[in-house]
Amino acid sequence: MATSIPNPAVSDAARHALQGAYDLQVHVAPDVIARCIDDIDLAKEFLSHGLRGFVLKSHYVPTHERAQVVTKAVPGIDARGAIVLNHAIGGLNPVAVELAGRSRCAIVWMPTVDAANETAGRPGASAKNLPFWAQIQWELAASGINPPPITVLDDAGELTGATRTCLELIHKYDMILATGHLGKREIRQLVKTGKAMGLRKILVTHAEFPSQNFSAAEQLELADMGAVIEHCFTTMYTNKAPWEAFYESVRVVGPERVVLSTDLGQTINPGITEGFSMFAQRMLDAGFSLAEVRRMTVGNPAALIA
């Protein structure tokens, strides 16, 4: 467990770094899980702080149509939607991906809570101190709703037919492929095959998160294969990974191939705009330049969702 570090005071420079920024992973209400803010109020908050937009992530339901309503309701904000290929929408479901593409979906996440690699909330594991979504997984299993975990690989270690079809549709609609909570072997094969199939935008999700826990060298390997590496504030803030290891990974990979997201919205963590500002401040305090922070919070995310 990483040692807790006091939160830095947020400077004007950190706030300036986020002018025009996009957060590509927020968890807000309405959702199955209690959240600290809803999508409309987050849009208003982002607008008042000079941030440009965000991607709404739910582990359970598509958000692309909802995002279009938020964008219309709060002029000046660019809210984008996503879909996560968990059991709630049929898993690796090409029909869901096709309809998401037709509905201007921005990101398709591979399985998260239902990934075979993700053991939190699995039957037989402890029900104590679980993240909110893992608690839901445990409750579903306890009630007899317990479909098999999802993997993107077949017995030969190649992508399954359903996975390949999903990738073809992501390519067709030029959506972002995000790796979710898959394991290292799955992610490497996904990135390799995705690039070979012509996918333009591949995002390795929260690289330090315990389910993946990629080293700096492994992140560099994936970036060299053509992926962008995402780092999320909550991973380090909640002591799931050490700050110094994260800083080193960004230095090794390079800010030009990195995106900073918050993964915030939980009721027990800082607010999303507050956490994003804290994230920018930590980067400045670690020696990254204002231009580098803006590259990772403004330029790179905007290029991905363009």
C-alpha cells in the first residue's frame, strides 16, 4: 500500500492548465451507484471553470444518447457518451457496438466489472472494503445472477470472433477502443490486433490500476505499439499505486502519448473538478511543464474524441 501524501494547494497555474480540458472518464448520476453529482450539474461546473467537456462512463448502461441531451442542455459543454461491454449490455455484443456507433458514441470500453481478469466482487472473495461496483457484483452473484466472466481471448490466445467483430465496428465508426479491466495478455493482443485492423484510437485504461498494474516499461511497449496511455487520479489518490511510480511512467512514455483522467464521481472522493485541479497541481509539482500538463489534459484528449 502506497504512503498517503498530503493534497497540494491548487495554484492558478494548475487551473490554467485545465482551461479547455476534457476528462475522458467520469462516473456521475444517474447511475446504479450513488454519485456525488449528476451530469447536468457537472456540465455547469465544468463550464464555470473553463473546462471543455467529459465522457460519461457507466459500467452498466450506454451513455451516448444521454450525453447529447447534456450537451444541448448546457451550451458550451461537449459531453460525450460511451458503452462498456459488460454483461448488462450483452458482453462482447456487436449489435450494441453497431448501435453505439450510429448514436455518436465516443468510447467503447472492453469489459470492466465482468472481465475475467477483474476479481473484485467475485463469489468466494471477501465482501469487505469492496469498491461500490464490486459490492454490486457480489450482491448479483449472491442472488443467483452470476454469468461467467468475460475474456477477449480464445483457447489459442487469439482474439475471439465476437471481439474481432466489435473491433471492426469500432474501426467503422472511428470510436475509441479502451481496454477496460482486461489482463495484460489480453490488452497486448487487443492493441496489436486493433492496430493491424486499422483502429486509429486505442486507449489503455488507468494503467496503474491493480487489475492491470503495468510497469513503465510495459506502458512504453504498448505506446510503441500505437496505444495512448491513460492515468487516472483516483488510482493514486486512493493509494492503489504510488505517485512516484506514476510520474516515472509518464516520463518514460512521454506526455505526447499520455492522457490524464479523473475516474471520479464517487461520494467518498473529491469532486471531479476539484480532483482534476489537484491532479494538474501534482503534475506541476513533480516537474512537468505547463505545456506538458495541457498536452495531457487538453490536446491529447481532444485529439482522441475528434
